[in-house]
Amino acid sequence: MQVFGIDIGGTGVKGAPVDLTTGTLVGKRTRIPTPQPSTPAAVTETIAEIVARHGWHGPIGVTVPGVVQNGIVETAANIDAGWVGLDAAAALSDRLEMRVTVLNDADAAGLAEARFGAARDESGVVILLTFGTGIGSAYLYEGRLIPNTELGHLRFKGQKAEQYAAGRLVKRDEMEIDWWAERVDEVLVYIEELFWPDLFVFGGGISKRFETYSHHFSTRARIVPAALRNKAGIVGAAYAASIGAEHG
Ligand code: BGC
């Protein structure tokens, strides 16, 4: 079965059809820079363009970088505030004339890693964290997702964990990767104290370089890099649409 997956990020909107027996992309993914400002109207046209380029007609899963309940976007930390309160599932379904499922970006990545990737054989508690513009989180138990955890918004040392240790700090502020990794470790240890996962999955663009900084991590739980890398959002979005996991 194939479903189209779309991943809305702070800098790019990416999409491709996904083969859901293997969890792989069918052909090349399309990436278009996220319109600025990233209003719902502008991003919707970008999505329409990506879907049209693939000549797709069928179900679509879409990730957004915010809390999503029953198709409605409830928060928008790293995307235009115009998304908040929008029934994105209904609006996108109307515009595209296809059935659209909308969910949080990190939740999508978590579902993808649990079904096809680094957490595939894990039956215990898994916490996936994505380090990018912000810090996203997915919380899974026995492969089932508890949606909309926002662990990047935990208060840590007087600020949000994602302000303290997001992946973007490495690029934007030229923070040394070792210094950043030590900060990440502090956050991981704090999260472990509260949730006691069996496995952490480390995601986001910076997970490509996992081996160069993972020696800084000191959690008791195992910690592994995400396997699907920058495809996890697309694959998870498509998978969520296929199982009707509309978070709602
Ligand atoms: C948002 C989350 C999102 C994460 C990664 C955070 O700022 O609140 O919903 O998953 O960024 O994009």
C-alpha cells in the first residue's frame, strides 16, 4: 500500500509517496523551501505543488511542528502563529480534495522509527527526541504512541530545554558540538529521571553525526541514532494516515 507523506519543517516542506510494506520512499522526495511567513495559506499551496508534481491522488499524511488534537493545530512554536486553532486536517482535505491526516512532526518520526526503524524490536518505553529548530518528542510504549508530548518545552535551568539544547544552536550560534552535546546529555539525564525509558532514539538532522558526539551521553537507557534520518517525518506521516492515527 502507498500513502503520500508530507513533512512541514521550519526551513523545508518535503514529500514523497511511501511504500508502507517496507517504509521506504517511492522515487525521489520533493523539497521546497518553507514559505516565509509560513502561513497556512502559503504552506498549503506548497503542499499542493509537491503533491501535484508527483501526480498523487489518494490519502495523505502531513506533519506540523506543533501539538495537533483532532486535526486542529494547538501550538506553533516554530511556524507562523496563524496555524493555531486551525482545523488543518479539514482545511487541507478541502483544498487538496483528498483525505488528509495531520499529526505532530516528532510523533510521526516516532511512529516511523517504531514501525520501520531504530525502535522496531523494542517493546518497552521508547522516547524519540528530534534535535532541529526545536526539540520534538515522541513517547511510545509497546509500539503505541502517546501523542503530543512536548518534552522540548520542559523547563531546564530557567529556560525551555529546546532553548538550552536544540540542534540549531550548533549552526546558528557556532556552539562547539562537544559543548552542545554536554548540554544535551544534561537534558537527557533529566528526562530519564522523570520517564525512565528503556531506549532513547536520537533524531533530527544532527543525528547524522551521532558517532562524533555520542560519547558525551551518560544515560542508563540505551541511546541510538534514528535509522530513517530525514525521511522519518514523511514515512511516519504516511504511516499515520494509513492507520488512521489522527492525533487526532
Ligand atoms: C514544538 C513541537 C515540535 C518540535 C520539533 C517544538 O518547538 O513545540 O511540537 O515537535 O518543536 O519541531
